[in-house]
Amino acid sequence: MGRNGTALTLTLDGERVAFRRGETIFEVAERHGKEIPTLCYDPRLEPFGGCRLCVVELEGARNPVASCTTKAEPGMVVRTRTASIEVQRRVLMEMVASENRDTDVDPLHGYASQEMATLLDRYDARTGRFDGALSGESRFDDDNPFIKRDYDNCISCYRCVRVCAEQEGDYAISIMNRGFDTKITTEFGGFLNDSACTFCGQCIQTCPTGALGDLKALANRDVPGETETTRTICPYCGVGCSVDVMTRGDQIVGVLPAMDGPANEGALCVKGQFAFDFVHHRERLSTPFVRDLESGKLRPASWDEALDRAATDLRRVVGKHGRESVYAVASGRAPHEAAYMLQRFIRAGLGTNHIDNCSRA
């Protein structure tokens, strides 16, 4: 509302629309269902205005303006999709594609990895008429197990650098050189393991070209089947981060942070992002074991035998030493339902509060 209580309005593609003070033209357009293309924009980050795809015509302005950095003002007349603007966007996309080795990457690279390919198709910009030298310099020599650094596909949108600084506060990666020689790098051009990187994976998930990729997910690219996502809560700690688990058949192939997760808003820690492969690990136990009473060695057993042994020994210990002698620790790798049942068993079944969870710390 304006200072006198009247609604703030502007004209957007011939329609009078309301906006809130402080909103950008891009935010107003998005809220009113007007799709403006962009490659450098992430709603979690400060507007950057680098890719110039989001330019719009503003009546009275000499040149098109970047809608993501231009604040809405009362009485503005904005056109988001004119013939000349669309030509400009198509040429920009042709130029972006011309300096990248790959214009299509596996969706397992990350959450935003298909943005460039989608816009190339939208603007029919795979013409190759500007093909020439490639920008970026990949770091395939970086042997960290989580993040693929394929900078031959980088478009210098700086979303990775900005999310590392603005969202994580790590400042693990930065920019060096200028113009066509611009590169994403760490301090002293080293490896991520030697930097301030916490391997949260946010740089992966904001990258619009797949220049950064999820190595743990990409290792499962040959798993057959269609990729499905299931919304759940990360079990590793008590924050309650929302995640989308990617599966093919009955196998987990990757994890995506939920951008609309109320607790995390697209952020995850290294465990929430990458520590999922234990589920299908070849060394994971598939049968219970009990300790042989004669030899003292573990041997395979049926579930009935294992549960009977556990119940017998628990009763024996409680009977001899009292209920306070039992202490339970739940695992952050177990489902939430298992943690709930364990605490019910300890508190209601044995009558003690001696229970903790490794996720609490």
C-alpha cells in the first residue's frame, strides 16, 4: 500500500496489477503468472542481473532493464515479451550455448541442472552459429567424492559462488579473471577438500547447466527405470529438513533438498545431501546375528531367534540390576518410525527415560 493507503499498481503487459513496496519487476511478474526467463536468478539470493535474459521493456527507459534488479514503482508500464525482447533472448541463449561443451546433461546432476537446456529448446537456440572457443576449465583432478567440477559447462552466472557466500557463509569458492577468462575457483586454485567447503551441495543444486554435479547421484545413472521423487524428512538430526528422495524401482539414486522445505528452504548438510548410499551398500547386514553361547562368536539367526534372545537377555538384566540399567541409543540412519518405536519400548515398556539418538548432537 502507498503512504496514503492506496494500492500500489503498475501496468504489466497491458494489465493493471498490484505490487508490494520493495518488490522487483521480476517478482511482480512471477506472482502474476508472467514467465520471465533467467539463468542467474535464484530466489534465495540477492538479485544479480548478470545473464540479461530477464530484461523487459519499460516505458520511458532508453534501453531494456533487468527485471530482477529493477524495483517496481507506481505507474510503471512494463512489457515482458515483445518481439525485440524475444529476439534478444534468443541471441543471448545462442551465445551462452556457443561456449559450453555440453548443452544437455543428465538430470541427476542437480535440482536446477536442466534450466539452460529448457531455455535453449524454448528459444530454438541450438543453432551453433556462434560456435568457437569454450570458456571455463574443468577440475576433473579434484578427487573429492561428492561434487563434480565440470567448468567447461560453466556460464559464469555465479549462482554457486553467491549461494556459498550468502546462504552458507562458507566463501569456499570465488571468481578469478575477467571476461572470457573468468573462472570459478577455490583459494589458491586448490581442491575442495583443502578449502572451506563443507560439502553441503548447495552449489550443485543451484547450478543451471550441470557444470557442478552430484557425484553420488551420477554414480547411479545406469540404474534402469524412471526417476521418481518422494518427499520425506531427513533423519540425521532434529532440524527436520525436507528432502525429495529420488528412486528408480526400489533403489535410491539420489537426494534433492526441498526448496519449499519450511525448516531448510533448499539447504542440506553433507549427510542429508550425500549420505544415502548405505541403504543399498553391499556390506549392509541382511540377516540378524546372535552370539553363540559356546564359542562366543556371532552367527546368522532367524528373526524369531534374535528377538527371543534380545527379550530374554533384557528381562534378565532388568530383573537383576533394575530398569535403570538399560540404556538405548537410536540411529540417525533408521526410519523415523523405528526411532519412535524404540523410545516407546524404552519409556513405556521398560519404564525408563534412558534413551538418546545419535542425531541429537
